[in-house]
Amino acid sequence: MVVKMLHILMVDDEPDLDMLIQQRFRREIREGQFSFSFSRNGERALEILRENPDISLIVTDLNMPEMNGIELLIQVKKSFPEKKMIVISAYSDQDSIKTATNAGADGFLFKPLNFQDFEHRIRECAASASNS
């Protein structure tokens, strides 16, 4: 069985997350299981999505300048309805979770990221993407 590489777009205004993700998933990246692109804001994320149709999962921070994660989620679901989206936030308020879920989020995680939970969510999305 051939496993398709999962291209993931990480959208977060914190550049430290890029390095953490690349370190944590270096084996998966090297083995061709995962590929990551990074964006600092929602506007740039939409450009990256238009330029890279192979991206199948977007992981976005909730609170960012220029365009927050909910606004990005709404735009992505309107323009790219087949894309999976996970929202991450440092704030665990129920309103944010409900808003993200109602806007079409496929998952919600909290910062600091638990990388086991994060990887589990990524693999769930990869499995559902390969089944569709």
C-alpha cells in the first residue's frame, strides 16, 4: 500500500512553532510522510493554498493579526471545502471551540501543543484524506 505524503500548512504568527514542528517531525519529513509549509497570517495562508493545491490539512492559530483563525477557517471552507482544518489556541474557552466547530473546523487543540495529540490528529486527517 502506497502512502501519499501529507502536505500540511501551519498558520501561526509565532515563528518558534516552525522550528518545533520541523524538529518534532524530522523523521516523518525525511521519510516523505509529511511536508510542511508555514505562514504568519491568514492572508498569506490563502495565497499559499492557491499556489499549492496538494495541501490537504491546514493547522491555524486562533489569535493572529490581520486575519484570525476563524476568519481563515471561513475563507478556506468557502474556497477550498475539501481541505481539513485544525484550530489551535492558547485559550480554552468554550466559545472559541464552539465558534470554530460551527465554522467547520475538523479539530481543536490547545497550546502548548501536546505533540502526541497533534500527531494523532494529523494522522486522522491523513487517513480520511486518503479515503476520500
